[in-house]
Amino acid sequence: MAKRDNISMLVVRRLPRYYRFLTELQAEGVMRISSKELADKMHLTASQVRQDFNCFGGFGQQGYGYSVEQLKNEIESILGLKEQKKAILVGAGNLGRAVASHMAFEPKGISLIGIFDKNEKLIGTRLRNVIISDTNQIELFCKKYMPNLAILCVPKEAAQQLSRRLYTMGIRYYWNFSHYDLTNDYTDVVVENVHMSDSLLTLCYRISDDMEAKSRR
């Protein structure tokens, strides 16, 4: 059983990258990889890779490296990908449709069981083979199917009232695209906030920094 006590979030946030690289390596037929080879792909040091995996008990052997398949399976278990969580998506506009259509939920341990929107033109249509329901039906749906996770693709101004309804129905886990900070209202929720503009602004900084560095040469 992998250790989980006092694991740094920096380590946790590297696990999906490890998993992605290992999935690619397995698809290429690679059977084994050293900590140095994996570190080069991750732009880390071999020592950091070993330290990360030691947080969960360690999976390699000295001079032998890691079995790609075994390490991938271990990380799947650590990330909880082998147990399906039931999710609903709220907001079937452009963003919600993109998330629902292009995200491979099932391999990531997520089963999308419901989609909701208030737009009458969308209600009753299908998205990812799920019928879009009226947001007024969320309470009835949650009582019947008991989802674990809500994906919020609604505007910030709608998120507070919506999250209050979902919280009342017992949902404590959120993948949040709304830019509203749910932790201001609830201390016992687990939220992953997605701010795509933050990533773009970071890229803008890196472009500016790189151009300034080149101008000094």
C-alpha cells in the first residue's frame, strides 16, 4: 500500500506528468526506464524522481530502473484512477461542450453521468451521449444518482448560488472553471480551479522575458 502521509502537493502535481510520459512510453513499447531517463523527460533531476517515488514507498531497483508498466499501474492506483467517480457537468455552453466532448473521462476514473444547463434550446439534446437536463432538475438527479463530483462550466456570477445547491446535495469535490473561489464559502470542499488565462499570462511573461534576454545579447 502506497504511503500518503504528508505528501507535498508539488509531488502530487507531478504525478499526472509522470503518468502521461509513462503512458506514452508504454505505447511505444518501452519496457523499462531509469530514473535519469525519466528525469530528462520531466526536466528534473534523477534524485528528485527517486525522492518523489519514495514518498509512496519506492518502486524501482538499484541498477535495474523501473518497469514502465508496473510504475504506470502504481501511479494509477495512487491517483485513484481505478475507482470510477460519478460526475455531473453544469453549463453546456461553448466551454462545457468542449470539456465534455474532448476530455477522456473514463480512463481518468471519471464517469460523466449528467449534464445540466438552463438554456431551453439545449435541454433535451445530447452531449457525449448524455441528455442535457434543466438545471432545475439537479436536486432530483443528485438524490437519485448521488454523484461525487461536479464540473462547473458556468459564469462566475452564477457559481455561488449553484455551488450552494450542490453543496446542500452533498457534493464536496469540484473541477471548477467558473473563476469563483468555492473555498471562500466552504472549508471542507476539495477544488481544482482551472484558470486558462493564468496559463496564457504566464506564457506572456516568458515571451517578454525571453525577448528581453535576447535583446541584451
